Amino acid sequence: MKLWVPQDRLESAEQLYFKKVILNLQWITENHSNRKLLANWWDDNVSAEMAELLNVDRKRLCEAFREAFGG
């Protein structure tokens, strides 16, 4: 997704992602080799809030994440 994101929103998105990962670290670690499952987790647990923070379409963000992540 080629778009400019203000620094404050970018930092908020990073903090959100870090918090979600820490809260689910055991599950993420147990499933670290299953990129599809991890991408599904990201879609279900991170994408909605992330899309709102970044002011982007959730569906497009999920597609971009999967393309970049390989899931």
C-alpha cells in the first residue's frame, strides 16, 4: 500500500501490534511455522484496529499484509 502515514499514527499502530503480539505470544510461538494461521490471527485480532488507526480500508490492509507476510 503506497500511502503516507503520519508519524503519530505509525507509532500508535506499532504499539497496538506490539501489545497484541505480547498478549498472544505463547500461541504465536506455538504456531510460528504456520504463516497462514498467523495471517488469519492478524486478520481477526489486529487488522480492524490497525485499519482504523491508519485510516485505510481493512480489506486492502489484510490483502497487503498477507502479500508481504506470505500467508
